Amino acid sequence: MISRTKSDALFAEALQYIPGGVNSPVRAFRAVGGKPFFVNRASGCRVWDVDGNEYIDYVGTWGPAILGHAHPKIITAVKAAADHGTSFGIPNPSEVTMAKLICSLVPSVQKVRMTNSGTEACMSAIRLARGFTKRDKIIKFDGCYHGHGDSLLVKAGSGALTFGNPDSAGVPADFAKLTIVLPYNDPEAVKAAFAANQNEIACIIVEPVPGNAGLYLPKPGYLEFLRESTKANGAVLIFDEVMTGFRLAPGGAQERFGITPDLSCFGKIIGGGLPVGAFGGRADIMDYLAPLGPVYQAGTLSGNPLAMAAGIAGLEELKSTNAYAKLEQLGAHLETGMRDAAKSAGLPVTFNRCGSMFCGYFTSEPVWNVDDAMKADRERFKKFFHGLLDAGVYLAPSQFEAGFLSTAHSEADIEKTVDAVARSMRSL
Ligand code: KE4
């Protein structure tokens, strides 16, 4: 049995000073039971807890660690930048470098504004769409998570879904009523919403490949439908690519699926592990932002040189290596292994994958939306999670989160993982 006595002591202390002992709810292990372990070192595809236990990591700090942890080029860039100061509060050259990089990698982005989180990026994009269209209502999809901005904590995914409070307390009913929540992968629901709210809907915000209720994919033609229906109704199409951006392809899900949204939100990978978000898109919309236009948005640390250095180093490394081919190969290997293990154990498992993002649901039914995902056997997932953890494999501590591969994972790591999966499944 793995010992985690130092983590347990730290958690007991953390509980005295931090709500739930964590700075973000999903870390608390409440969806899987037990206590979170504390990590003090990460390198490549591995993390080590304070008791010295080693884990192959498939959370990857929820997506940023696409190159693995502590990538030498990112660490070197951050150390070099730090020697010149950590934040200036006045334009610095790396902000231009980052903006040019994002615009070159994502053709739909003609102009981009940096923020400090994905939440800020999404809430700012919503405000911009409302200011640009002079409309108040927005459409989001059940189970999709776009950060914890008030307008978006309505039937949200990720931790909100995990803890059964997809409609958070503290969000005034007057705010929530401007958010129309529809089932994902259901074109008829979108048509009906536009018909019932003509000229009132500012935007649709969507995770093109939803990764906050596990992972499921757009049905063929669905994203194209969202593109056409927003265009036909004068609404802005916002792709929330905080998770999928620069992961599913150099240009994100929009490149992989060939869709041109009006605005896109980014985060995670573009910070190389430091706090960074961004939103960008059509220049005629982006120019509504202060100081040019009437939509206000700001941030003390937006574009700070340290975070820019980390993100630029990471994006340059992704550009200069064959990262996406390797991620696809690793993903296919893991998928085959997971499916074979479930078959051998005689367990009903639906395994969804898109590139280096994946989720195994304990259900025999296909999973195309959050209602399907909710049918998964969460008790079985809890046992599976802890069986893997004790075997040194760390999956996201919730059935309603996606898993992430990195270029630091090796075929041998996948083999070790699949062996642990097979053993854990046999014990279920
Ligand atoms: P942040 O504010 O956490 O940087 O980004 C919010 C966000 C926006 N959009 C999408 C598609 C996201 O996945 C996220 C954040 N993802 C979660 C993981 N499911 C962050 C983990 C956490 O909340 O601790």
C-alpha cells in the first residue's frame, strides 16, 4: 500500500487555511474519495509527491504540459526572462512576439488580447460579443465549461458538474436568465433557440471538442452547422479553445475540423504552465475593445514577460518538432490498450479520444453529450482511479475530466499504463 503520510499532513494543514484545502475544487479528490497528494516535483510525463511516490501523469496540469513538465527550453526561457524582471506593466517586446505567434498559428485570429486565465479570456470574449452585437443573450451548451465567470456558471462542466452545482450559488437569477443552455450535438435545439430569441442572441460559445464532462466529439457536420446558424442569425461564434488550442493541431480544433470562428479563447498551453489566457479573432470585432472601442477589458499582469517567455518557448518547440504526429501515435497506442484491457476484463467501457485528449467512461452506451456521460458508473470509476493511482498512474480525479498525453510520454510509459489499467480493471 502506498504511503502518503506527508501529503496527508499537508492536507490537514491546508484545510485550516484554504477552503477545502485546495485552490481549485477539482484538485480535492472529492469526486473519487480519499485525499489529494501534494506534488513538489514534476519532470517529463512524471510527477512526484512529497512522500516520494512517482506517478505517470495524464492530467498534465489540466492541459498546459503538452511538452511534459519542466521542459528544458521553457525552464531556460523563464529563468532568462526573470533575470530582467517579472512584470513591467508597460508594453514589452514578448507581447508582440506572442501575438504574432498566435495570429500565425491560428488564421482566424487577426488580433489577440492576452489575459491571465481561460476564465478571463472567455468572460471577456462574451462581453466583446455583447458589445459588438448590442445583444444580451448568449448560448452555451450543457456540460461545457468556460471558466467561472458569472454568465457561464450555468449548467457548467468540470468541477461544477462533478460537485453537482453546475448552477453555482451567488450567480443572480437575472444573470443566468440571459444564458440559454442547450444540449450539445443537437442542431434542432439551436434552431429553436434562435427562432424563439430573434435578434437577441449575441453569441454561441462552445468547446469545439468538449473536455469538461470527460471527452466527447462533435457529430459530423455539427460544428459546420453552428458556423452557418450563427452567421445566418447575426450572432458571433466563439470557439473556446482553452483546452483544445495548440493541442488538437497547431491551429487547434478549428484547424482539425476546418471551421473559422469569429472569436477564439485560449489558455493553458500558451502559458507553458504559467498563468496565461488570450482571446482573439476578427479585427473588426477585436477593435471594439478599449482603448480603441467601447468594450472595456484589462489586466495588471496581462502579457507579463515571464509568462510570455514560457508560452513562446512552448509554442516554438511545438512548431519546430513533429509533436502532433507523436501525440497522435501515443494516443492511438493508449486507446488500443485501454480497449483491449476493458474487453479482457469484460467491462462495458466507452473510450473517446481526439488526438492527445481522451476519456474512458464506464458505460456500454456511446457518449455524445453530458446526458450520455452522466450514465457512466462513477462508483466503478472511483475504484479504477485509485487502483491506477496505487500502481503509479495518475488520471484526472473525476469521471468528468479529460486525460492528456504529452510528447514526454513514451511507448514504454503507455505499456506500463496499459498493464496497470488491465490490473485495475480486473479488480473492479
Ligand atoms: P482557467 O480559468 O481555469 O484558466 O480556464 C477556464 C477554462 C475555460 N475553458 C475551458 C474549455 C477549460 O477547460 C477551462 C479550465 N479547465 C479546467 C479543467 N477541466 C481547469 C481545471 C481547474 O478548474 O482547476
